Amino acid sequence: MLTSPKDTNWTVAGAKARLSEVIERAQSSPQTITKNGKPSVVVVSAEEWQRKTARKGTLAEFLLDSPLRGADLDLERQRDEPRDLPL
């Protein structure tokens, strides 16, 4: 249950009983639901979720922008024999 209006932590029982309030408060700040006294899930607004999960470019762009690009790393593959696995 919430202990004060600014509190953002809920028990599972409290969140179930006041789900509309959890959702309403999640529009302005993340709401944490605890289970057995430990944080279990966080409820955030759809807008916040989209912002956090939006792709920020392609893998190629990420690799091209890498600070390791041009670092002349030795990435030679080991040529060990395959290991025997039990059947």
C-alpha cells in the first residue's frame, strides 16, 4: 500500500485494489509493485515505454560509431581442435 501521496511503491494487494490509481500515477512517474517486500515490476506510461524502447539507429550505424573502430584490435580466431563431447 502507499504510505504517502508521493510514494511510488505498492504491494501487490494494494496495486490490485487501486489499479486505476496506479495507472494514473504511472502517467507522471514509474510505479513499483513489490512482492514479498522486494521490487517485482515497474508500471510506466505507454509514452515512457515507447521512449525507452525506441530503436536509436541500426546495428551498422552503431558499429560505425564505435569508439573501437580503427583501434587495430587483434581479433584472430583460435585454431584449436574441436573438443570431444560425451555421447
